[in-house]
Amino acid sequence: MADAELEEIRRARLAQLQQQGGGPRGGPSQEGGQEEQRKQAESDRRAAIISQILDPAAADRLGRIRMVKESRATDIENRLIMLAQTGQLRQKVTEEQLKELLNAVAENQRKEEEEQKIVITRRKGGWDDDDDLLDL
């Protein structure tokens, strides 16, 4: 998308939000409206960046992932945006590259889960519930 198109979308969305909130002087709900506008602007900015760095098939896959698990899609988006901002992406990310990124993230999560496991070792030869019966 061109910058002019994005700016037009933002203006239209801002006008829509102002109509819903009762205009620029919304009274006590103005702070909430501003917060919502800020979140919407951030969402629009993220969507614009993602649409620039993903090819259509990869964007479709990310959308399907978002329907199943919002947190995973957000995590992948954050990683892709970080890679784009640091200049590590030279071209649009294909669906296959997105799959590889998803597999790498899943592998990292599995490793972290394995590291967090708690191992309980019981003492041998210690107290036993059967010992209480002998005291009768």
C-alpha cells in the first residue's frame, strides 16, 4: 500500500471514531476514545508493515493462525517487524519462510518448557506410611 492510501484509511477511520464518540468534545469518554484511537493507529501501522513484508499466501496463513491463537500470531508479527526494522529482510517473506519461522518458534518454546520442568526425587529409606502401623 502506498503512504497516501494508508493516510486516507487513517483519516476515514478517525472520522468514523469521532462520529461514534460524539465528535472531538466527547466529554469524560474522550480519554477512552483517544486511547482507542491510539490502539487503532498502532494496529493500522502494524498491518501496513506486515502487508509490506509478507507475500499474500504468507499473510493468509498468518491470518489463519490469528484465528486459532492470537498470541502466537502477535509474537510472529513482532518478530517479523523486528527483522524488517533491523534490515534483515531483503525481500517479502514467503509462506515457506513463514513456516520455517513458526517451526523455529515452536522449537524454542519446547526447549524452554523442557528447561522449566521440575524434577522431584524422593529419599529412599526414609519415613514410610507403613511405619505408623507398627506403633500400635
